[in-house]
Amino acid sequence: MSDAKVAFVGGEENTLCFRGMGFDVFSVNSLETLNDMLPTLRRENYSIIFTEWRFYNRLKDQFEDNRSEALPVILGIPTRSSEKGRGSDFISQLVKMAVGSNIMLQGEE
């Protein structure tokens, strides 16, 4: 899988660390800017696309027709304190759909 391509889509303030890790970086600050980048993201055949949560749903919808394909994997990451915990909620929902019940261990409150 040496030719796998990885991208990050998000605000410019978060791009530096991803660029340093060798990701292709797409700096976007609005849904309008993201919409302009979508054809490039599809054309470049990325294996994994990391994105800020604020852009996750739009990216997921863009690749909805590829649901039968394994790639690209689109991962939303929290970049704001209000977004923390959304990833674990999402994983819990996926497990519930796959298994039929919530088998994830609940943390102690």
C-alpha cells in the first residue's frame, strides 16, 4: 500500500502539523471553499481523508456513492473543545448498527 494517499481538510490554523506529517493539505475555512475542493479530492483517489468535524458531514455526503467501496476512509477529528466526544459517539453508533445493541463499555461518570 505504498501508493496510499492521505489528506487533511480543514482550517489553515490546523494544517501545519498535518503538512509536517506528510499529508496533502487542503486549507478550507467555509463550506463554499470546501465545495470548490471536492472535485480535486475525488479525482486524487485518497485512501484516508482526515477532516475537522465542521466539514465531516459534507465530505461524507460527497463520497456517499462510494459506500460499497472500502476507500476513502473519512475521519472527523475534533479541533474545538465543543467537538470533543463526537468521535466516540460516532464509533458507538457504528458498533450499535453493526452488532444490533450497544456493547460499548460506558465510562464511569
